[in-house]
Amino acid sequence: MESKIILVTGASDGIGKETAKTLAKQGHTLIIHGRNPKKTKTAFEEIKSESGSNNIDMFLADFLSLADVKRFAEEIKKKYDRLDVLLNNAGAQFTDTRELTAEGHEKTMVINVLSPFLLTTLLLDTLKKSKSARVVTVASAAHAMGGKPDLIDIELENSYTMPRAYGLSKLYIIWVMRHFVLEAKKQGIQNVTFNSTHPGSVKSSLGRDAMKSWKYKIIYTIWGALMSNSMEAGIKGSIMGATSPELEGVSNLYLGPKGKEKANDKYYSPENEQIIWDYCLKATEDYR
């Protein structure tokens, strides 16, 4: 397998860390991202130790800040003249209290939609320098569980709950990645593919913020006991999307523990996809 330069966001624990560890063991150059300095450093050392690789780098950034995403992208571009794979893994769930970031956006939509959109946009020129680059974005089976989208109230000022915000954010990021395929084609970019993946029902650190609430601490404890997928199964789609030779040049896939799967398109239309794309453009215009 040809060695790639791969950036994995949200790699300080959980699925992101296991994904990075597996890719490092395969001999790829890994750039890992995390928010917490101590956790990220610990993950960095663990990945180096278990993989036996010295081709591992680490960066810190808070994906609840679009300004910090921009800073992070600029640091990557300064150090690396090309990127072969961008694996948008970072994501989060919060609580039933709707909270805004310092920049004025609902937290779930920022970390699960706006930040991966912005990072992908900012690193597109670096990806273009690869012989064949891939963008793989971690969504969730919960994209089918957010209910009917309100595309006039995307940040859920009027109908916020944690499950709705999380489910819709994962639906929207699937649509965003599909739209990147169209935008790349418009720009004449032929060497970058865009796909989404999901881990299935696997225990991870995703709900760490939600578990600050007693309600979700109880729910996650019960839910955790019912999780059926191993970590190995949970990262299968991400590894496949990043490295599988059969996906060379292939876009618009939804990958998971079973391989190629099918996203729920109940609420999909090109018009709805365009609305979400335009929302991302407007929300990030000061940072591009």
C-alpha cells in the first residue's frame, strides 16, 4: 500500500484515536488533531508507541471556534505541501440546553457541520497537490433520527433538543460532502474525492459533553450496555474510505461497518442540499 499523508481530526480518543492508530500501523504519515493538550499528547505518544512509527505529528485546535479552525488550517498548510487524506472525524453531542459558541452559532452545528465544511474548504488547495486525494467525513446512523429538517431555522432556535440537533447535523454534513463533489467539478478538480462514513453502534467518547447532564448519563449508561459493534467494526468505514484501492476516484459513498451502505434520503433533494451549502458559506464567510 502506498504511504499517504493523512490528517485525522478528533484523534485524541475514541474512534478517532483508533482510526489514527490503525493508519499509523499501515505505514502512513499521520497528523492527529485534538482539542485538549494533555489528552492529545497522551494519544500522540500511545499511537507512536503502538505503531512503532515516528511519522506522526500533532496539532491542537478548538473546533467550536471557526477562527481556530482557520488558524489550524493555516498551520497545516505551512508545514505540509500536500495532503492525501482529510478524515473529518471530530464531532460532539451536547445537552438539552441549547448553547451558542462565542461566535454566535449553536454548538452542535458548529462542530459537526460548519467546522468540517470550513476545514475542507481551507485545505482543498493542499489536497489538490496530491496525486489522488480523499476527504472522508464521519457522519452517523443518527442522521435518520433528527426528524424533518426546518431549513428556515437550521440552528434550531425554535425546536432544539439534543437528539434533533445531533441527528440533523449529521444529515447536513452528508449533504455538504455531496455538494463538495459538485463544487470540485465546477472548479475542474478531478483528483479529490468526497465520501461519508458512520461507525454504527460502538462505544466511544462522543457523548462526553452530553453526559454532564444526569439525564444523558443514565441514557448513555444503558445505551452503552447495548452497543453491539466492536471498535474494529466502528472504524472500518473510515479506514476503507481513507485507503481502499477500490475507492480510488470514487465519490458520493456512505460507508460503515458493512462496507458500502445507503444513507437515508427521506428529506434529501438538490434544493435542500443547496440551502445547507449556502448556510455554510454564509456562516463561515469571515473565516475563508
